[in-house]
Amino acid sequence: MKILVINCGSSSLKYQLFDMENEDVLVQGLVERIGIEGSRLVQKKDGDKYIIEEPMANHTEAVGHVFDALVDSENGVIESLDEIDAVGHRFVHGGEKATKSALINDEVKAIIEDSAKFAPLHNPANLMGLKACEELLPNVPNVAVFDTAFHQTMPAKTYLYGIDYKYYEEDGIRKYGFHGTSHNYITNRAAELLEKPLEETNIISAHLGNGSSITAVKEGKSFDTTMGLTPLEGLVMGTRSGDLDPAVVTYIEEKDGVSPSDMNNILNKQSGVLGVSGVSSDFRDLEDAAKEGNERAKFALDMFATRAKRYIAGYMAEIEKVDAIVFTGGIGENSIEMREDILKGFEQFGIKIDPEKNNVRGGEHVISTDDSKVKIMVIATNEELMIARDTKNLVK
Ligand code: ADP
């Protein structure tokens, strides 16, 4: 069975074609600048790159080029589009009704459209990818995999905000959580590596990348997570502020006459470690700048570590018994120093990172000392594979 996984952004599209026989990635690619001058598709196979540079006015045209690339006689990996058995799509927000992945039908589309009020940039972009596939591959089933679904097991005490209950009842304002596909993958993989049944596995999953979130997983299910109604809550991120006193927002809006949509842009695009450091949102740049003595880059990294530490410690108390703390995402998998900084202070609870074992990037490793009370692990995440697996299970 061959499954195409599509992850659409507002002007970009990432894809991977899986052969589910042995879960091999046959090919992967990225389309950028959809609807903007300079549209470009780059497909990678065994280290070779195939590039298409042609105008792509919308997602349907972009998906059309993806299909051309997949069946290209020289650079493609399939002979005909008939070989694609199903398409799995990443959707950012599924609200309260999307509790798991689903075969696309009118009801699921209505859920996605309704949830777009909380993900106005993402859900419509994700839908454009779906519409393109429905148009160009009318006989192939489509599956929606939601970033929020894994977190629908959170109890009310962790998902409610401390505001008038009517906002929850009338408008659905609550914590939904994101990166669910990644936290779900990490939970499953950690359970396998720990050799524990999933329903007995308690972990703290730290997905640290451009966007970052930490999830407390109790008995294999999401119990609490740092992102909220939108991905803005929680950790200090590349360009997102994470938690702050809501009065900061109203103060800036009033003082500078900033509109809600501009404020949204400030908090999502111009804040986080980029805003604090004034250097970059990229942790490699920040680590370099900090080494050269840039004070603000150092603050930014320290703030990131401090908040991650605060959440990990809090979540450990929330779920009471923890089997492992797992790092994933670009920073979690690669930043040796950040992992060490985050876990500084946990030694007093018998949780100890082993500096030598921690000297790894990517892959799957236990990086704690043999006598550490809680295992510390690095597990490279694989959201696309999780989407492909869910898609396979739903169309089988
Ligand atoms: P996204 O959320 O866009 O998927 P990623 O998970 O790819 O992001 O993470 C991107 C982040 O990972 C960037 O801040 C990048 O600097 C960081 N990163 C990647 N490699 C390293 C490394 N070797 N050391 C430190 N940070 C790294």
C-alpha cells in the first residue's frame, strides 16, 4: 500500500510518499512560494534533487506539480497515480469533536471549517491541500490527522482556563494543545523502548523546535500540555512569546494603538527568542552569539531552558509517576547544551543526565546515568510516519 502524506502551509507544501509494506519513504519533497512569484518544488530521492521552477498560483497547481514529480519518468518513483492508495493530510486544529484521525467526509470537513476560527492561518491552508487532492485524485480516499486530537484526553482541570465558564460553553475557549501527532509518536516509541504496555507508560514529552511544546503523558494519554487554544501558549519559542500576563497584551494594544490582528502578529512572529535576543529565532545562531558574548542571546537561551524546566517539574508532580523524560524536535534532538541546561537542578530528585551519553544528535538514545531515577531519552520524532500509519489503518 502506498500512502502520500501532505502537510500544507499557507504558501508551502511538504510531502512524503510511503510504501507501507515496510514503512519506507520512497520520496519526499517541498513546494515553496505557492501563489507568490518564484514558486519552486524540490523533490529528494536517495540524495538526488529534482527541481521544478514554474508558476504555481494556488495549492491545486502545486499539488499538480507534486503528482508530475511523483510520476516523472526519470525522477519519479511511481508509474501512475493509480498506485497511490490514500492521502493523509495534517490538520492543525480539530476542536473538541476531532478526538482521533478520520476519513474525510462532509462531517469532518465541517469540524475543520468550524475549528478554523482558532487556526485562521493553518486550517484553511490545510483544506486547500485536501481540495486539490479531491479534484486531482477523485477516487482516492483522504484522511485527516489532527494536531489537537491526541490531547482530547486531557481532563477539565488541565484544559480549562481561569475565566468565566461561559467562554468555554459558548465559544469553546479552552486549552486544545498541538504537536499531538509528534507527542503521540513519541509516547508509542518510548513505550516500545521502555518495554512497557502503552497504557502503563507515563512520560514527559518535550518537542522542542521552532514551535515548542511539552506534554505530560499519563497512562499513554495526554494529561496536560503547554500549548493552548492556539500554539501561542507555553514555552518561549522561536518567534512566539509563550506564556505572559494577559495584561501585557491589553497594555501594548492601548499604549501603541495596536489592533488585535497586529498584536497577534507581534506575539506569533516577532516575539520569543527572536524578540528577546534581537539576533535570530534559530537556536544554532543563538548558541553561537551567546558564545561570542552576546548577552541578550544568552538571556533568550536561559529563558527557554528555565521555562522548559518549570513545566517538566510541574508535570512530573501532576502525573505523579514518570518513566521517562523524552526530548525531540530540532532542538530536543540536536542541542546537547540545551538538554543539559534544562535538566540542571533535577539531580536533587535523583534525575541525572550522563554528559557522555548526552553527546548525541538525533536517533534514539537513553542519555541518563544508570542510577538516574527517571530515564532521560532522545527520540527523533516522525510525524509523517504517524500520519501514514493512521491513514493506512483508516482505509484498510
Ligand atoms: P519546526 O518546528 O519548524 O519543525 P524543527 O523541529 O526543525 O522546527 O527545529 C528547528 C530548530 O532546531 C531551530 O531553532 C534550529 O536551530 C534547531 N536546531 C537544529 N539543529 C540544531 C543543532 N545542531 N543545535 C542546536 N539547535 C539546532
